[in-house]
Amino acid sequence: MNKTNPIKSLRYLFQADLNVLIRNVRALFLSVLIPVILLFAYSSNKAQARLGGPSYIFAISITIGIISSSLQGYTLTLARDRDGGVFQRLRVTPAPGWAIMVSRLLVQVIANLVIAVAVLVVGGIIYHVNLTVLDYILVLFIATIGGAVFLSIGQAIVGLLKSAETVNAVVRIVFIALFLLGFLGISGVFGDVLQQVAKWTPLGTVMTLFQGALSATSWNQDTTYALLANLGYIIAFSFIGIRWFKWDSQ
């Protein structure tokens, strides 16, 4: 790889990382399986009425799938590769540091889009919803933004913590906290105050965007604010993850 041609370096890295994703298709399958199970779990008329219809169920299913793939898959892989010296070996190649990270992020974006498409296709069949091309485009756009939110959170965790074991433990705690506060909090189980707080957590704001994308009548002022909140999350957590990221665990 030629150091003066970073785009060529990025292309080689992307091909290598994409091959790793394809060979590790089981992990991607599990990330798709979780939201699909949620689709079936909430397919009864009673569950749909309680949760507010298919748009909410689609939103929570895609969001949970993206969290599983981005926050857990990407972050833990990053921490393990750093502990294993993978980044140290890549750093001595002509490839620039930014290309190493961008390549992994692009592959993760692809994984998130696969999850979103799988949920829309399976969900459309289960719930008898006819989605237009515009619906798919909007949802894929939101999936990219939502994925960026959780990828930036994962990057911040890896940036602040060096040990892969510690990263693993913290990611699990963050995942559970986001799920409980975001999903259960939004449902009102914990009361009105926490319901309002939960709406502005990363999970809550991403779900709001998905609901807005799946139903034009759902896009309101709160949806616009949710978009701005997500952009804020991406900027803040990305800054932390980039500023304090170390290429080795020493």
C-alpha cells in the first residue's frame, strides 16, 4: 500500500474487514435474529395496541439490533484487537491511522443497514405493512445515524478504558442501562418523569427518529429535536473516543 495514496489504503483495509464480516456471518446473524424475535414477540393485536402500532415495534426492533451490532460487536472487537496487538501491526504499515478506523466503521455501517432491511422485510410480512421505496430510504438513513450514535459511544468506551475485560464489562452494563431506561422507561413503567428522561437517551432519540421515518405524520418537533440530539451525541462521544483512544493497551 502506498502511503501517498490513502484512498487505496482504505480500499484494501475495507476489503479485508469486509471479508472478516462475511466469514463471521454468525455474529451478524445473531444481530439480525434478536430484532426478528422481537417482531414475532409483539405481533399480537393486543401487543400492537399497547405499544402504539407497527411503527413503534419496528423502531425498537431495529434500534436493539443496531445496539447489539454497534455497541457490543464493534466495541468488543476493537478492544480485543487492541489487546491482541492487531493495531500495532497495522500501524507499522503505510496505511494512515484514520483509514484503519474508517474501514471498520464502514463495515459496521453495512452490518447495521443489513439489520434494518431484514427488520423491514420480515416486519412487513408479519404485520402486513406495505413499505414504499421512500420508507426504506428514510429508515436506512436513520439506521446510519443511529448506528453512528452507538458506534461513537462504543468508541468513547474503548478510548477511556484500556483493558478488553473492563471494556466487556462496561459495555454490558451500558447495554442493559440503555435497554431498561430507554425501552422500559419510554413505555412508562418507571413513571412519567423517567418516561420523559428516557425519550432523550440515545436509545429513545433513535427510536423517535425511526418512528418519524416510518410514518410521515409522526415527524414533528420532537423528532427534529431528536435528530439534533443524536448529532450532539455523535459529536460528543466521537470527540472523547478519538481524543483518548490508544493504539495499544499498555
